[in-house]
Amino acid sequence: MSKTWFITGAARGLGAAITRAALAAGDRVVVTGRNRAALVEAFGENSDTVLALALDVTDAAQIQAAVDAATARFGGIDVLVNNAGYGHLGLFEETLAQDARTQFDTNVFGVFDMTRAVLPVMRAQRSGRIFNVSSIGGLAGGASGSIYCASKFAVEGFSESLADEVKGFGIHVTIVEPGFFRTDFLDSSSVRHTDNPIADYAEASAAIRAFYDARSHNQAGDPAKLGQALVALASADQPPIRWAAGTDAIGVVEAKAAGLQAELNAWRDLSASTDGDFAFREEPQTEMAWS
Ligand SMILES: NC(=O)c1ccc[n+]([C@@H]2O[C@H](COP(=O)([O-])OP(=O)(O)OC[C@H]3O[C@@H](n4cnc5c(N)ncnc54)[C@H](OP(=O)(O)O)[C@@H]3O)[C@@H](O)[C@H]2O)c1
């Protein structure tokens, strides 16, 4: 059965590729972005299958208006893709406090606000799919990722928790963890680099900048293939909670899983030593309340 998608940041990059894949599958797409003219240029004027709406995910009023327009036009939303985002890359001490807040406004609070607006629609339908585009940097941090990875880790904790809360309504949440994909992500039109230089970091900072600049528009991941994969996942009976995109992402997940296990084993005795010798009415809980 054909679906209605709602995609943020759809004018270019992964959002545009996911849109093309959904349209090719015969679905309808509410394409949203900060610049509506760019959406019309990419996907044409509104049609039976496309509704283009101006939407900055940091603008809660615009979010609600867009969700209302989408449901009025297509009668519901089957798949929400929280894709809009950007990377603020650089060393933490060279990052301004406001840069971090601005990063979270888009990558985290934008996702919260979009999801909050769409969930009532999906709950009423008793069905829905939410793809939260995180990053492999949402699973593993590293130098230059303190702000960006923190924002994507937040998306992952949010998504894992939400998935548990809404599964009873037939709503599935999947975290998408791309590796490096060939989009404008590392282009100066999207990425932000720290600009508060500290002499001690000059060499490290220059190396990081050179690393990213060399990869801009030279990434291995194909956005069109990611789009096709999301179309497949949108029809999976039991979609994964996390889905890594690209062989580079697979490598990061494997290293993270192995590293967590090895470190747990190395410190297991000390970890286990903190249980109290208190009396319990029941067995001490070995699981978190929410697991
Ligand atoms: N490409 C990668 O290697 C990679 C890897 C891991 C994760 N990701 C994630 O994938 C997502 C898409 O990035 P991309 O690679 O497609 O990069 P991109 O080519 O730079 O596209 C980013 C899109 O997000 C939109 N956007 C940014 N801030 C927004 C806001 N406040 N409101 C609405 N739209 C906003 C941009 O809109 P404008 O056109 O108006 O600027 C653009 O359409 C992001 O969440 C990113 O973190 C990308």
C-alpha cells in the first residue's frame, strides 16, 4: 500500500535522495525545507504526490502548520523522516557556548518538536514509522565531535526511549546511522567549524579541518542507495531500532560493540563490587525500570 512520507531538510543531500526513492516507489511525499523555492526546483510544483512546505525545524509554529497542512492534503502521515541537521565540527575548547546551543536547537530540539507534532497523527492512525537520521557519530564519539556527536547521542537516547513508549500504538522508531555520505554535509554551505582558536590546539585543529575538507564531496556513501534502503525499511514488519548505513558505519558499530564488551570484562569485578549488602524485600533489580 502506498505511503505518505514527511521529510525534513528535503531540498538537498540525504533528504532529497530519500524523497526521490519514496516517489519512485509510488509513495506521496511532503517535502519540507527552509527554502520552499529550492524544494519546488528539486521536485516541481505541488502535485498528486508532492506537497512542498517551508519549514525550519527550529520554528515550532511552522512545524505545527506544516503537519496540519500535510494531514489536510494527504489524510495522514505514515513515515516521518527527521533528517534536517548539520555538523558543528571542531575541538570543544575552541567551540563557543552558543555554537553548542545552536547545534542542539536543530539536531535535537528540532527532532523533539517535529516528533511531538506528528505523534498524535500516528497515534490516531495506530500506525507509523519514524526514521531519526542520527550518524555513526551518534554511537561513537571522537576528537572534533564533542558538540555534533553529543547532539546525535541525544537523538539516539531519545529514539530508543520513544520506541518503547509508542510501540503499543503500532509506531516503529528507527535510528539511521550513516557513515560518510556524498552530500553537502562537509561543504561550507552546511558544516560549521569552530572559530575560537587556542594556540595549544592549532596543530590538531588544522589537521581536523584538512581531514574534513579532503572528504567533502569525496565520500563513499551513495545517498540514492540510502534512500532505497529506507524505502525497504519502511515496509519491514519489524524494522531495526538502529540501522547503520555504509561499510564504514558497520566498522564503527563493530569496534564500539567489541570495545564496550572488552572494557566491561576488564572492569567487571569493580563494577559488580558496588551492590549494597542491604536487605531487600525482593531480589535486587538487575534491569532498569524501563528495560
Ligand atoms: N552526509 C553525511 O556524511 C552524514 C553522515 C551522518 C549523518 N548525516 C546526517 O544526515 C542528515 C542530512 O545531512 P546531509 O548529509 O544530507 O547534509 P546536507 O546536504 O548539508 O543537507 C542538510 C539538509 O538539512 C537542512 N537543514 C539544516 N538545518 C535545518 C533547519 N534548521 N531546518 C530545516 N532544514 C535544515 C538543510 O537545509 P538548507 O538547504 O536550507 O540548508 C539541508 O536540506 C543530517 O542530520 C546529518 O547530520 C550525514
